[in-house]
Amino acid sequence: MGSFKTLATIAVFSLGGVEATLPKTTLATSVRLASETTTSNDATAATLVARADGVSCFADYQGMKDTCNKQGIISNVPDPLLGFGEISFEDCASRCADRSDCNMFSYHETFCTAFTQSLSEMGFQEGPADGFWFEPSCFSCSHSESVVTTVDFENQDVSGWEITGAEGVINIDVQSPVKLGVPTAALRISETQVSGYGRVDLSNSFDLEERESYIIGVSSKSTSFMGPMSNPWGAVTFAIEVDGTQVFKSTPSIGSPIGKTGWGQWSQLFEVPEGLSGPATIWIGVQSDGYQWEYYFDDITVVKL
């Protein structure tokens, strides 16, 4: 793949021979490709948030002037372009992204509403309100033929995850914390009162190819407010290995916020070194001081560029 470089935008990808673009979508911030040994917490990295209907969407709305994750009311209510109930935020984002005439969408609990009008045309006023508003320019999307693996926890099953490291330091289960007004099933790694290093390994593998670039995207939430540099994720390491060799290692970041419930979405880009094609596994490590912090993970996804 050559040397790493900084991308001004990731609005267009060539994925598996299919050129995928999202109309009207250009990211204002830059995204730096991370090497296999990166420890960056860069919150401007694009984040995979949606996979519905064959579309994968990346969010990066930190510091952007567009309307992203805003609460407020509209005084001029037009007929909606689309309206869906009982769908996830991820599905809502991708349905709008797949329509060139969708200029705005709102999400509240399980209800998604999309509009052709801009918020200024609808008389938007920011303030306390139900739901959150997003423009398509908050996202960059591509078709998801190149999704290598995705792990969520809707089936409440964590049998593919194994605890290693020091005994009694961490526990794992599936819980349903609230994300954008509704509970979402997520992997919970909870510290005990025992200090030490604990690790959780995903025994199910997926294939990576040498000299190819990938994005890993994760939704996450932490109850910790401590850690190195007051980073709530400072005690956590997220890694991918091929044949026992790390091809990706990073401390998670807060990333782009999802509503105001403490959830964020973050991602990193990485390249697999030459000679390391084959089955890959994910592991999450926690250096615990016994404070009983909890870490939640959902929608763990790897996409080949």
C-alpha cells in the first residue's frame, strides 16, 4: 500500500472495485492513517456507525460547523421525506445517506425522520428537546461489501469472548445501557476490586490481508473519569493480532459523541504488514486499579479500504 499519508477527506473510497460516494459529503477534518503500533487517541478519526441496507457510514462531526448531534425544535414542520419507527440510529443514518435528496434527519428513541429541507428552512432553534439532528455531511458512506467482520451483542451471547490475564481482575457480560433514548445490548467489561491486568479475547477469527489498509470502528462508553492524563480510556488497550503478532494496537478515545448519554464512536486506520495475511483476532486489555470501572463496547466493525 506504500507509505502512510494524511487524507483530507474520506468521502470517496474504492472498495473491492466498487467506487462508493455519498452525495454532498465532505469531511472538514483530516484523518491520519495509523501504523500497526499506533497509540493515538485522535478524536477526529472517522468512525463507522452504520451498516444498514448495504451502506457503511463514517461519522466525524467534532469541530464541524454542520448540524451534528444537536438538540432543538423546528417551527416550520414540513412533510417528511422518510419516517421509520423501531429502527436503530445506525439504520437511520444510513437510510438518509443512501438518498441524495435527504438533507437532514432526526432521531428520537427508535423513531427516525428525514427531510429534504435544511434546518434553517425549518426554523431550527437549538435547545432542550427530544431527539437529535444530523446533516448528511456529518457522515461519509460507502457500500459495505468490504466489511470484514462486525460484532454486536443483540443475541446476548458472549461465548466467543474469553477472559485471560490475571485471575479475578475483570468480568464480562452483556448489558443494555441507554444510547440515544433506547437500551442497546453491549459487551460490558467490569473491573473487580482486584488490581492487575485483565484481558478479553474474541476467539472467533476473521481474515486480513498483508499490505492492505483497514478501518476498525467501535461504539463505546466508560464509567471511568480517571486514568493517564484524565483519559477515561487510559487503562484500556484495543488490539488486533494475526498469528500472534499485533497489527493494530490503540487506546480507545471518546470519539464523536452519540447523544448525551456518554456513548461515543471512534475508529482508527491501520495497515497489515507484509507477511501477516491470515486469521485475525481482537482483544481488549484493562489495567485495573480495583476501582470497579465499567467499559461498554458495541458495533465492533472492521472494513477493508
